[in-house]
Amino acid sequence: MLKLASMQARTVTIAARFNGPSNSGNGGYTCGLLAEEIDGPSEATLRVPPPLETPLQLVRESDAVRLMHGEVLIAEARPVAFDLKPPPAPSLAQAEAARARYRGLLNHRYPTCFVCGPGRPAHDGLDIFTGPIEGHDVVASVWIPPPDLAGDDGRLSPLFIHAALDCPSYWALPRAGEIMGLLARLTSSIDAECPQIGEPLIVAAWPLGSDGRKHRGASALYGADGRVIARSEALWIEPRAN
């Protein structure tokens, strides 16, 4: 529980479309809601599963932003310094070939996940299916954002950039598909102008290491010309076995 005073707040609702597990909000999308309130790189931490179709309060207090359900803290974010340096982008051809090797096509715990679930109707989710690139410790996919993801300026909304950076870092983990991973923290930065709707993009991710039940991965969004548009580092927690 968390009680806040002297705050600015607005109400937001995570639509059922933007789920991760079937009964809660996608972690990257939720982190993006908070990151939109912060200038520059942000670190967002998820505390409990975000409820769907439920009015939530997005609260600003000093340099922190919190997502609340009544007095329950759902997630919080704050500005951070972030020096992650992504590797060179795979080519479009490499990313397209890797997409066909996506492990989640055969084994997916959350097949209706908004970002990476193969069990949704076509184009209802992001359809980011990052598979391994042969000879590299990287997974990748081509991604072409559809029109319904546009912001007010007609370009891809930053909210969906944060979502796109989420799940690929799980699929980069050595035991992805074998272990259950829940997003605990997403540090992210959008470093270039948001891309045009319909522009072919490359999403790539790579592992950073594991310590017991804690697993770290990173991801980046590139233009077809190899420019870095956005980057992130994620902490995934493997739940304790019952």
C-alpha cells in the first residue's frame, strides 16, 4: 500500500487488447504509460500485475511517476542515466529469416500477449516474433507498425515503442520458452524521431546475464538503415516453483 499527498493525477485505463498474460496488462505497454510522463530515459518498475479495463490513477510526485489502483501501487518510474550501447543492427533479410525461427511459435505461455503472442487475430497485436540469428547471440524480427498505432502526429506512438522493446528481451534469454519470466523492470530510451507508420523496422534483443531467478536482457528498435531509434534493458523474474 502507498498513500500519496500533494500530487497531480490523471485517470488511465489499460484496454483488454493490451494484455500480457490474459488477465493483466502487458508489462512494456504499462511501463510506456509511465515513461511518457518522463523526459529522457526512464526506469519503470512493476510491483503487481496491472489490471485490465480498470480506472487507474497516474500520479506525478516530484521526479517520480506512479500508477495506482486506489492505494495499491501498480508500477512506478523515474528518470535515469542510461548508457546501453546496442550492437549494429541486423539486416532486414537477417531479421526476416530469424522471424521464422521464433521459439514462441511452438511454445508460448501467453499466446495472446499483445506484443509477441502468436495466438491473436492477424494485426490485432504487434506480431513481433523475434527468432535467433544464426551465428549470433541475438534474436530479431522485422516489424511494420500498422496505422492504428499512430500518435497525434501520425507517427508511431512512443507508447508502442516501449511495448515493442519488452518481450524480445525475454526471447533472447538462453532458456526462453522453458522458463516463465515476468517483467519486473524496464529501463528505456527513445533516441530518435518516432518512425513513420508502415516503415519497415528491425527489433533485436540479446541476453545480458542471469543470477538465480533474475534474468537480464536488452533490446533495440532500429530503422531499416540501421539507425538506433530506441533501446532498453529489462529485468525478468522467474517465479519460484510451487
